[in-house]
Amino acid sequence: AQSVTQLGSHVSVSEGALVLLRCNYSSSVPPYLFWYVQYPNQGLQLLLKYTTGATLVKGINGFEAEFKKSETSFHLTKPSAHMSDAAEYFCAVIKGGGNKLTFGTGTQLKVEL
Amino acid sequence: DAGVIQSPRHEVTEMGQEVTLRCKPISGHDYLFWYRQTMMRGLELLIYFNNNVPIDDSGMPEDRFSAKMPNASFSTLKIQPSEPRDSAVYFCASSSLGQVGGYTFGSGTRLTVV
């Protein structure tokens, strides 16, 4: 079975600092991996996805993630945090083929002045 | 496109009452998903449809929950009778197979059962 584990339910960074949100997956086959963001009182929004090809994936709002098979990881990064990045971030995986996503437990990102 | 439209945005109801949540997916999307979000359990997939047919309802908590998709542009999630533990935010999302995993979510319905 495929699933994802997000390390750290809360992450706090200073504005302008590096953002690193961790996601590890368990899978016996190459997975499809995703990051979604949820702003307060809104639905989730796709940030980026990895399916095949280049392992470094760039998304919206300056975020990127790198698929590392050897580490079974898909960590989300942004070089410089902005106050508007404060939100909850979810890692997700396609489980069992088809088009069915399984989400991680989420990481709440706080950006401080 | 107006995106995925859910109604109502907020619903407060008394225990034992029937609740119906509604969703209009994006035109052309052939997958529709219903999720529930709570602090305790996070995001849970309740059921999903492909071409209006329910494919996986293993996440539906119990027989009090039912979902229908009578046509490609409309779906309902019904809870009867409702209980306080059903209080949550319910999200509808739609997608197409050409955008595997790329869901568009609605703004959600916040349900409070008192």
C-alpha cells in the first residue's frame, strides 16, 4: 500500500528564511506525488506534482520539490518565505492506481516577522 | 469557469435532522470526490465517482451517509439522521484522468450539528 508521512505538524520560519516541509512516502512502485496548499477557510489548491521525468519539480508561488527515490522523499522547499505563505500544506500520493489521492496529515506553516 | 461550487457554505442543524450537501463539478471533469476534514481525523475520502458511477465508497462512515451523482454536473451528499460527531468541513473536488491527481476543490461546507 502507498501512503505518505509528513514530519512535523507545525513549522515556524522567519520571513525571508528557507522553507522546508518534509514528506516521505512508502511505495513498492514509483508513485505519483503531490503537494497541496490550504489557506484559511478555503479548499485545497494544487502546488505541484511529480509523475515521471525530471525529479525536481517547480510549482506555483516559488515552491519546488525534489523526488528522491533513494530516500523515499518528496520534500517541499521555498528559498525565501513570505507572510502570504502561511497556510497548511498537504503531501499526497496516488494510491492503488487510477485517480484516487491519499493525503498526509498536513503541516501548518507559520511565517513570523 | 467558476470552479467547483458547493452549497451551502455553512449549515447548522439539530441532531436527528437530515442534511444535504450539494456540489457542482467543473464542466468536463469526469471524476468527483467527497472529502471530510476534521481536526482529529484530518482529510478523509468518503466516496468518489467516475463518469457518474460510484467507484469507491469505503470511506463512508456508516449507513447514515449516502451520495448520489444523477448527472455529470451535480452531486449530493446526504446525512440522515445527523449526529454531533458529523460536524466537520465537507469538501467536493473534481478532476479528469488527463490531470491525474490534479484536483480542483470547492470552498467546502462547514457543517455543525448541535
